[in-house]
Amino acid sequence: MSSDSDRGADRPLSRPLLLGMGFGISALSTLCGIGGGVFAVPVLHYLFGVPLKRAVATVLCLVWCVALSATASEALHAGSALNLHVVAALVAGVLVGTRLGYELARRMPVQRLKLVFCLLFVVMGLQLALSGDASPAAVDPREFELALSQVWIVVAIGLVAGILVPMLGIGGGLVMVPVLIMVLPGMGFLAARAASLATAVLSSSRSLLLYRGSGLVDWRVGRWFGTGAALGAILGVRLVHLEGVARVGRSALGGILLFAALRFGLDCWRARKDPA
């Protein structure tokens, strides 16, 4: 008899359903600068009965497609907010963080980590959701320069975000975007979300490669989920550059952080109720 972690979904997932879910999740996630795992993992796990570890691994297909499509669309946009200096510093941290996170995910329970981030996400989520300031950039995001002291801070942000990708099944943007806004307010929300998505191309790619040999990735689900996500990301980039939409994206990110806090809190509660 196969173990729970080795089984696929208990309920059938049609291609149109996967395409539609991927499109919707991606459009909203791109607007906020996140990979979409915070929505996609509970959808697969709780609604369709996919074992949690398989759901986390499979959703990385969606995160990769969101990140790649959104970054390409951002780079081609006339008002592109991509700042390669910030992306490079984040990538340096993510390179180490994703490997470390994969090893930690195999060796330690993540309930305590979820509890810590549950509390942090509540604080950050309330701050973003209740703030009416859209954090406009002080300079053109592409010309924003990092001071040497700021480089190491951004590398540390990438390190933490990279650890979370394989451990919690999220794209890292839930950490990168709000923290970048706080430590580099001159960048603005648009640049923070663009840097987060560009970095997620690497973090999700590396995590997928690490999970490839485990047999946990359901490539049939991931293929269609990711196709819808790639299309949704294009729409998300176009929307976020419209006047006034960045403010909506910032507030939506605050709401998503609160949703993630609720999700992690429920996971911790379920673990305490059923230790097995």
C-alpha cells in the first residue's frame, strides 16, 4: 500500500479547471509580487486531497511559470520597474537559501517556523492593508542604487526567502516585498514586487530541480496549472502599471499576508490536535 505522501490527488483535476485556477491565482499574485503558492498549496491540498508534500512540490511549477512570465512581461513593459542591482543581491541570498531550505525541510518539522511567520505576517499584513500610501519610488526604480550596507541587508532578505520556498511552498515574495518596502522605501512598491518576481525565477527553478528526483512533483497537474499561470502573469503586469492599481496591489498583499497567517495558524492548530 502506498503512503499518503506518495499518492496523487484523491479527486480528479480537469485541464480547464487547472488552467482557470492557474490564471486567476497568477493574475492576483503578479499584482502583489508573489509566486502564488500561498493560494495554490491549500487549493490542491484541502480542496482536492493532494498530500501536502506533493502539493508543495507541484505548486512550484506554478510559481516558476508566474515568476518567469511576469519577469519577461515586466522587462518588456515601457514603464518597467526592474532594478537589476536589487535582483542580483536577492539572488545571491536565494542561491544559498533554497538549498538550505530543502535540507531543513527533509530533516525538521516546520510547525514552529509556521507559527513564527504566522505572527510576523499578521503584523506586516495589517501594516500594508491599512496603509493608504502606495509607496511611490523616490527615483526611477531602474536607477536606484544600493549602498554597500544595504547590499548585505538585501542578501539576507534573499537568504530567508530562499529558505522558505522549499520549506513552506511559497515563492518568497511574501517576505521579500514587504521587507524591501520597509528597508528600501525609496524603491517603491512597483520595484519591490518586480524584484521579488525576478528572484523567484531562480528560487523556484532551483527548488524544482531539488524536488525532481523525489517523485513528489505531479508534472501532469503542474503543466496545466503553470500554463494558466503564465497567461495570468501577463495580465497582472499590465494591470499593476495602470494608474492607481499599485495601491490596490499593496493593500491586496496585506490581505494575502493575513490569509497566509491564518493558513499557517490553522496548520499549527491541526498539528497540535493530531500529532500523528
